[in-house]
Amino acid sequence: MGILIGMDEAGYGPNLGPLVVAATAWEVVEEEVRGRRSEVRGGETALGSAVKLASAATPNLDEFGLYRRLTSVVSRSASDTRVAIADSKALYKPGHGLRQLERGVHAALAAIGCAAECWSDLVQSCDADPEGLHSQLCWHGDFDCRLPIDATGEELVPLGDRFSEACDEAGVRPLAVRARLVYPAEFNELTERFESKGAALSHVTIGLLREVIDRARDTGRPSAAADSPTSSPVFALCDKHGARNRYAGLLQHHFPDHWIEPICEGHTESRYEWGPPESRVRCAFRMRGEEFLPTALASMTAKYLRELAMRAFNEFWCARVPGLRPTAGYPADAPRFKQAIAAVQRELGVADHLLWRNR
């Protein structure tokens, strides 16, 4: 048995709204994948069998393709008949609706037994705000929109069933869809503590990675026997964090019980390993990491949460400032929005650090 983890973020650049980091974890059952190999198709990023994952010094990522194995139900582009799982930028454009994101995220949540019928359900299902910080923000006070927004419940239920069945047949199982909502106050504190927004992003990402690895190993395969081992090899793929090439120190901070071994550190990819052979962790930070299906689904999850959080933000302020146009929160437009709400912000006593990211 092996565990695949993909991670990505949404909202790193804006001044308004949360940074969202997400992760998805998948189990690959050894009996289903032993000895199988596949050719690379369309630049597909993949993982070798659980046996190779446990033993190979450098696993060949082009040997086992989740896209190939789930081809009956998964599409790498927008689809009305299959579940689209791809980089969120390919599936969502402002003004074009959330339907493709919703089909993928809700299908995965259904496969792990988590129904999300409203915003609060989604946050809870992803454990995205364990301390409930978003509920302390006035623009989230009365916000709990029904989900889905643009897809329909009638299409999501059978789609989720098809997705779950295809995963079972392919010998893979979604274990977790997790996220972290990092609102401006926390974002500002992290950038001050770690002295840059890039380091803040890396710490949030690797902290979530540690949680997901621990949770995935503790949870194990739902249908596994009670005496099934919980130690499994792990491969984690994160989209690279800007121009950063070196992550060893950050990994060592979050995994202090192991010696982090750098395998390579470069512009296109940085790879690390740690832990004993039977539960070896291999972690890569790679450009275009969304080519790996678990990372693509993480990208979609992060974007979905970010867009819903901004829906709450815009609904609150637009209801109080006549004629106010919504914002996506990015630097080209955020100052306009902040200036327009300034008077109401003062009346409500909303401190700047709760609203505005300093970096």
C-alpha cells in the first residue's frame, strides 16, 4: 500500500481575502498495482507501484498514472460527462461559474463520505479552519451559502457514485481532501514571523503536509483488515513556491524526528526523502505540479474555497456600500475597493490587519 499526496494553493498574490492551501491524499493498494507499468501520455505525471515506491531510491513518476487508470470517469479538461480534474486555472475563469470546480471537488468529497451542502459543511469537511477564525470576521457572520452554486445536486450525486466506483476498480481510494484558510490577520503575522510571504506560504504548506501524512496513516484504508499495517510509503508532490529551490530547512522544521535528505534542488524540481524504508516519505516541489492528479484536485479545492470566501466578502461590503463593484482582491483592483469601503469600515470598527495583507 502506498499513499499519494498532492498540494497547491490559491490566493497567494491578493491583498484581500484568504490564502488557501489545499491537499488531497490517495491510497494505492499494492495488490492492484504490483508489476504494472504504463507509458507516458500527454505529459502525465504519475507514480510507480507501491512496491517501487517503498524500495526505489528515486521512484519513476511516469510509471503509474491516475489519469490513465481513471480515464473512464476523469477528464483533464472541462467536461459535461466526466469529472474534470486539472489545474484550477484551466477549469475556472472569473464570470464563467464554479460548475467544473464543483463537479470535481464534490465528487472527491463524496468518495470519502463527506457531503458538503453548504459553506460551513465544506469548511468542516476539509478541516480548513480548525480554530474557527473565519467565523470571527463580520463578513462571514451570516454567510452560509447552499452548495453547489453552479452545478446541480441532480448531476453531482450520480457523478460521485461513478467516481467512487471507478476509484475502487482502479485500486485507488481518495483518503482526504484537506485545506487551510489563512485570512489577512494570520497571513500578516506569518509574514512578520518568517520575514517573507514566500516563507509563510511554505510553512503553511509543509505544516499541512505533516497533518495530512499523519492523518492518512492513522485513517488507513476504510475496508482494510483491522491488523493492516498503518505505516505506508508516501509520495507527495507540491507545486513549486515561486522561485524557491531549497526546502530542506523548512521540512526539517516540520519533521524534526527525521533527517531530511536532499536528493536534488533546482529550478524545475526539488526532491527530498526521509524516514525508514517501509514508511519512506518522498516529497517533490515541482513546476507544473498540477499535472499530477492529486495536486490538480488540490488546486481545484483551494480555488473553490477561495472563491466562496470572496463571495462572502463581496456580498457583505456590497450590501453596505451602494454601487460598489465586487473585487477579486488582487493588487490592481484591491486599493479601489479598500478606498470605497473605508467609511463603512471605520463605522464598523474593522481593523486594517483583519482586512488587508501587508505583503
